[in-house]
Amino acid sequence: MTVLFIILGILLVIGGFSCIFTPLLTFMNIGYFVVILITAFGIAGIIKAIAEKRFGVNFVFSILSVVLGGVMLLFPGSLLFAESVMLILTAAWFVLMGIVTIVNAVSSKNRNGSKMWILELIFGILAVLLGAYSFFHPTIMAVSIGVLIGIFFIETGFTLMFSGIADKD
């Protein structure tokens, strides 16, 4: 599972840089990027929960992520709807993902004593702040959504890689 997390993390970081360097293209295809992020996060979370035999909030959130990603892929109308309200969905996703990352960081600190929890905590706080900023400034968010999605892909990728590395230790 460690290798899977590292590979998924690397792919998300690469995708994040792609979003940052092509923000207009990202904005035009934002629905698919969000579906990829939601689904990748959900799959990784389910695998981690099963491997660790921990079936709490993270496991439920991961299942909901996979279901949401699947619905958006299978029903194009839902993807079109999601694109039409993408600003609010993206801001809400940033806040929720940030909260989950913060909870994971705190539990990781208590569980394994590794210093990696500090980076996860910082990334979680940044995600919450980015989501809150997006709620209060939707016009700026609309202009810069490609860059913001790229930053979030990179953050999520590093979080997955750090989680994989911490599990290896």
C-alpha cells in the first residue's frame, strides 16, 4: 500500500503542475479534474482503511468520494451540473479535505510519532484557508480556479506521498 500511495501522490503532483501551467485548459475541463481527484482520494482512503482495519469517518468519506466520482463520470448531466456550480463545490471540497487532513495529521501524531504529521497539518490548514477564501471571493476563484486546483492536486499528492512514507517507517 505504501507504494500505491507514493505512486498516486506522484501522479497527483504531476497533474497539479499540469493544471498550474495550463489554467485555461484546466478551467475548461475542471469537472473531469475534480472527478479524478475525488475518485483517487476515495480509492486510496478505502485501501488504507481496509489495510489498517480502521472503518471510521475517513472510510465513510472515502466511500462517498468514490460514489460521487462514479456518479459524475457515469451521468454526464451530473457532470454538467457540477461544472455549473463548480466554484461552490470546489470551495466546499477544499474545506472538507483540509479538515480530514488535519484530523489525519493529529491521529498520525498520536499513532506513530513520526514528524511527517506536521507537514500534513500544514497542508490541511492551507486547504481549509484556500476553501474559505474561495467562498468569500468567488470571482477571483473563477479566474484562478485552474491554478487553485493545481495547488490542491500538488498538496493532496504530497499528503499521499508523506502518508506512504510514514507508513513505511
